Amino acid sequence: MLTIDQATRDAIVAHARADHPDEACGVVAGPIGSDRPERYVAMTNAERSPTFFQFDPQEQFRVWRDMDDRDEEPVVIYHSHTATEAYPSRTDIGYASEPQAHYVLVSTRECGSEAGPVEFRSYRIVDGQVTEEEVRVVPAYDRDPEPDRTA
């Protein structure tokens, strides 16, 4: 199951609408091993296409290096579909190379760049196998309480 905070979900949807009719793409980084998407990074679709996305190679290098420097990994890798449902295409499946990541797809086919309903779905893609998972949107993440320093 993907647990994501409302602000990050809203940022992904806003990016999908803003880039429509082209596909939008980006990542949400989180601490390695945490499965917690915390740092939203909108990226450039180098293809500027309504049917295909590819991260700009130089930008991807910088973003992945920044994640390494921060001890982060891509918890969510997202992109939008502008004319089809929010389900991974054969190309999407072929390019999925982060087995620990949640692959989020947002379909803007119903509303385009306007306000309106979108499909927001998440998948695990491992060795070419696609498994849809539940998405749980929370208002904000619960913060770990301060440690008890009196003990």
C-alpha cells in the first residue's frame, strides 16, 4: 500500500494538469528503506509528448545524485497519461527499474488541464510484473514523538 500525504498528492495532480496535453513526470524521494514519500521533485519530460515520457538525462543524474547525498531513494516515480487510463503501458513496464518504488500514474483524460476528476493509481512493477496497490491519502504524516529523555 502507498501512503502519501495530501499535499504531495495534490502537487502530483497539479503537475499533471499543468503539463497536459503532454505527460508530466517526477519523483517523490524519501529516506532509504522508509517507504515514506517526503520530498516532491517535479521533473522535465524531455520528450514533451502526450504519449510518452522520459526524464531529461542530465536532470535525472542531478536528482539521483542529490538523493544519494541525502541518503534518500525514489519512493514514488510518477507520470501522467493524457488520453488513456492510469495503467502502465508496455513501455512504462519496460522502463521500470526501481523495484522498491511505487509507480504512480495520473490520468488527465477526463479533465485535461482543468479542475475535475483524475485517476490516481499506484503500482509495484518488479521483473515486468504489475501489481496494483491501494493508495491511502493522509492529511499529513504523523511525526515521531520526541524521545523520552528522563529515563
